[in-house]
Amino acid sequence: MVEEIGRITDQPITHVVIASDHGDHTAGNSAFPQDAAFLAHPTSAAILQASASAPNRRADAPAVVLPTELVEDTRTLQLGGKEIQVMFLGRAHTGGDLVVYLPEEKILFMSEAYLNRVFPAMRSAYPSEWVEVIEKAQAMDVDVYVPGHGFVDSPAVLEEELEAYRQAMVQVIAEARRLHEAGVPVDSAAARAQFGELLGWAGSGLQAETAVRRVYAELDGELGGP
């Protein structure tokens, strides 16, 4: 990423938005200039702090870069004559998902709140709130929705796929709810789930059972409030 940014501009990297606290989105942060401002939601900041001080952390693991600034709601930056809004729309894939909005260009970088054609990954998700986050994004003045995983396509296709992803989330929640209300034990629920075409989405073999368990936890009141 640093090399690609260098091909676009000779300006320094001054801000890094930690939109997701998961390792595949943070383990390379030490490659960025360490005098940059690292922005994160307080929930993600706590998770990164815990990871940095975990007693079982491997000695050769990449250094955890802790955020220097917290974004609880919206933080507006002015860089190079451009307005950049770092926003927390709610809990989605994690408890501290951030998105980045360019109002003039009408671009919304959604990070892991939008997984294009990837089976809803819910290891640390808040299922119903995630749907609400997507709906908030859809209500914004946006021309281009950029996913955190999956293919980037034309603006029209990305908008269609965001709605397809919202519908997938609704479908997964509804199916897990059906099994929960039928009294199916959580340990056997995934095997009885009927996800139809979603089983053809990337990661379904790994994510389906996790998603069912997470929805069960939400329905049982185990995820806690915001």
C-alpha cells in the first residue's frame, strides 16, 4: 500500500484509519510512518491494546500500532483541500467499525461492513446492528461504495452488490432465528440451516456455523448493549 500511494502522490502519509481491528487489517500498520495519526473507534482501541499486551502473543508477531486518536462518532479532516469524514455508523462486522466518506467525490469506503459476495462473517459481529449500518450507508449521498473484501466493480454494480449483501445478512439472521425459535440446539443448528444460494458465496464453509452461533448469541442477549 505504501508503494502504491507513492506512485500516486509524493505527499507524506499523515493519517491512517483503523477501520477494522482484525489482524488482516492491522498487522501491517507498522509499515506506515510512525509519526502519522492512527484513528480508531474506542472499542477497536481496547481490542488492539489487549492484543499488544496478550501474554500468549508470539515474539515474532508484527508490532501492534495503537491508535493515537479516537473517533466515537464523526471526525472531519481537511487534507489537500479535500474534506474527509471518518465515521462510526454503528457496530457491524466488529464493535468498532469505521467508514471513510468523501462527500465531494461521494465515495464511501466501508471496510468490513461490506463484504462483496463473501458469506457474512460474524465471529465478532453484531448481526442485526450490522444490517442497520448498511441501511444507514445506503441512505447517504454516495455514488461509490467500496467493500473491504471481495471484488471492486463499477459504481452501479457495487451499489447492487451492497443491497445483495444486506439481503444476505437478513437471510442469515432470519434462518438462524427460525432454528432458534424451533428450539434447535445451537450445536446442531448450522447443519440444519438452509442458506440456499449463499452457500456458493466465498467462505460459506467456514463462516456459516459461526454466523448461526452469533445470531443465537444475539437472540439470547449475550452480545451486550452498545
